[in-house]
Amino acid sequence: MPTPRTLTALTLLAAATLTGGTAYADDEPSLPPGSVATSPPPEVDPTAPGLKLADGATLAPAKVLDIKSVVEDMGGTQRREDTNSSVKFALQAEVLFAKDSAKLNPEADARIRAIAEEIKAQDSTKVRVFGFTDNLGSYAHGEKLSKERADAVHDQLAQDLGPEITFEVRGYSEDYPIASNSTEEGRKKNRRVEVSFPREEGGQAPK
């Protein structure tokens, strides 16, 4: 039986089909805006009771929900999120930097180079590099450190990718945590650098 998420997606796709509209992928704060869904809508029976509207009713603008796949590997220190429109890597700060430092360690080079290869495989030309910290220490210190760490990853990526890539680099301090800051395990996940980029036409789909 389809899940509620699947039913919602199918209903939204059906709305796009009935109105002749275009279905767009949901934008998120950490994803490039304006991504267009490339998959064709499924066949829809216009006589189905669930699709009938009351007299005078109109359909809301159609959207298609982006399906997200999340994989953690390298002992949980690296997280990859794939959607129909984008790829995002989150690397824990401990595998890239020493404590309270923005200088890349020797292990970081191979990880960043692997991300650069994925960017090339997706034919992406726009890359976002965002830094984050936990909630320990002052917000101002976290903002400075997260930006410096994002800058360090950007500099390595720019060296690997060349001048044709446009970068957006930001430091967010303790904002946008992905885990609870009440435990050290959660704080480790929040101390991270994220690298995200859109799937361009011709790029590789999630495996």
C-alpha cells in the first residue's frame, strides 16, 4: 500500500496533469532554487473519485515532492543526501580539521577530491559550501570558525575543479543543526561542512 508521502506526491503530480501545469521540485534553504522535475507524470484516470472537484473549486499550484536518499558512511563521519535535483555531502569537522582550527588535515584532501570528482560527474557549475558548528562557545566565534572552515574546503575544491565553477560560501555558526546539541554525539554531527550542488542535465542519477 502506498505511504502517505507517496500518495501526496501522486496527488500533486495528478494536479499538474489535470491542469496542464508544470511540476517543480520543492526548494529548500540549502538547495539551489528553480530545479525542474524531469520525470514525466504518471497516467491519471480523470474519472477517479479522489480527483473530482466540487463545483467552482480550483486546483492549487502543482508541485512534485523531491525523493531524498540519505546515506552515512566512513563510520558516520560523512553523510550524502541525493534528491532528483541535487547532491549534498556533509563532512564532520573532526575528519577535516583539528579542534578549533580551520586548517585542513592530510586526511581531508582525499575526501574533498572525491567530492570534486562527483561534482564533475554531475556536470555541475554551481557549488555551495556551508560551514556549521555546535552551540558551545559564543555565536560570534562559531560564525567566524564555520566561515573559515567553509573557505578552506572551498579553496581545495576550487583548486581541484578550476575556474569555471561558481561558488557560494557561508558560515552559519550553530544555526541549522541536524542533531541534538545536548550530547557530544549530536554536537559532532553539527560540527560539519556541507558541499551541495545541483544535478545538471546529463549528470548521473542516484545509484
